Amino acid sequence: MVSALIKKYIKVIEVILIALIAIVFVLIVHDNFVKPSLSTGNITSKANPKNISSRNIYTRSPKKPRSYYKPILANNIFGLKNVTVSPNPKGGPEGDAPETKLNMELIATIIDINSSQAVLKNLDNNKSNGYFVGDEVDIYKSEKIKISRVESCKVILERRSGFETIKCKTVSIATPTRTKTRPTRPITRPSDDEDDEDSALDEGVKKVGENEFEVDQALLDELLEDINEIMSEVRVIPNDEGLKLFGMRPNTFFHKIGLRNGDTLNMINDVELTDVSNALGIFQELKGESSFTINLTRRKKKMTFDYAVR
């Protein structure tokens, strides 16, 4: 009876077992192969820029100006002490900067449309140098100072504490054009047979030998008193050898000490001349010197001029 019943339903049992085995096999394949593949494809699809909603894209908000945060600072919601709200740093480039307390002198300013320069002297160590806008003042080591702006006989310095002004002692300015010069001493007129190179020397400058001169101390100090005016009396072009002079007139400083149009100044006191501001600083240092030397090139010939200050 039982065996007959089993034989009757054996086919049904076999079908059920086969179906169960098939289901288990499908689940195993799905969990191990199909599901990971679908997950990877989903990630790739999400990473595709075309599938990214513009609403989900993170965009960095633009930088807010300082004025945007003024209400926060003014109301002092964080309880900060000594909070001051000002549109610009103290005495900024656009405002009136106070006069500097640095022991420094503005020797000259050279105004140019593209690259104005300032020549500064540290009175503590007597070092001088020329600087463009943005340069760091390296003759002053105790703190970082930069040139913020150069005007006619006026320079704005940028310090840690803010902006400060330094001015020339005079109102003159070194420009490419010649300005009116101060009254000079009488000029000794040369005779017809004198060479042009020896002519028109001031009575305070005397030629005592081959390329040797004696310069009156009072005259030298007077001429060096206003470096701006000296540089306005001659045109200077930097080249590979130094500074070439032209546009010089007989009553100018350079002519009085024996220099001529076309001369290229190579060195002063064995210091190479690289640009106008460098030369201004070196000339300024001649004050109080008992002697100095100028190396130059004249008509492709190297020459050395020796000066004794009396």
C-alpha cells in the first residue's frame, strides 16, 4: 500500500527536489556574481557626470569682502576684547600714512611710468640701496619692511604695524628731463687750444695730474647735498659695463669732476655700478670721504680717475 503510494507520487517528489535545487543554485549565483556586478554598475552610473543632479553639486560660495563681516565684529557676538573695525590697515596706501620713526633717510626718488625707484639710507649703519615698488628694504634687518608706493620725493613703507611715510629733505625729483639747477660758482673758461676734456671745470676742482684731481670739500658737500638735482642734470643709460652718461652740460656735477658725455661709469671706489639707484647710494656715501676713485670707459678705453678731497 505504502510502496504503491510512493511510486504514484515519485515523479512529483523528483520535480519538487529539482525545483528546490534550482532555486538554491540561482540564489548562490545571484549572491556571488550578479549582486556585486549590479552594485559596481550602480556606483559607476552614479559617478557619471550626466547622472549627477545639478542640485547635488557642491559649489564653493564666493569669498566675502571684509565689509560683509562688519556686523559680526561690531556686535562682538563672540565676546572678543579690543576689537576695532576699520576699512583698511592704519594709514593704508590709499590713505594718509603717518611719518615714519625709522632712523632712515630718503636720498632720492626716480619716477618712471613703468618702474619708479627709491634710494634709501639706513642712518644706523650708513648703508644705502635702491628699491622698486614691492621690494623688501634689506638695509634694515630688525624687521621686514617693503616699498608700497613711490612718489615725487615721497615713499610709502609697509611695516608690521601699518603704513608709514618717508620724505626727501628737498622737493626735487630725479626725472629724465633736466630741471633748473642751483646757482653755481664761476666756471673757468678754456682757451681755444685746450682739449674739451679739460675744459669748464669748476674753480673748486683742480686737475693736478694725468686723470688726477683735487676737489674742494665744501664744493663736494654742496653738490652732494641734493642727489635728486644731480641726477636730473644728466641722462643715464644702464648697460653691461655700467652707466653711460649723455646730455651733460658744463655746469653740472659730473662735468665739474671731469666726466664727459659718452663716458660709461664702471665702478666707484671699486663698487660696480649696476643701475641708477645703486649709483645714487654710492655717490651719497662720498660725503666725508678724503678720496675716491672712478673707473670708466671713454671711447673704448678704460680709465681711472683719482680724486683727493681737500
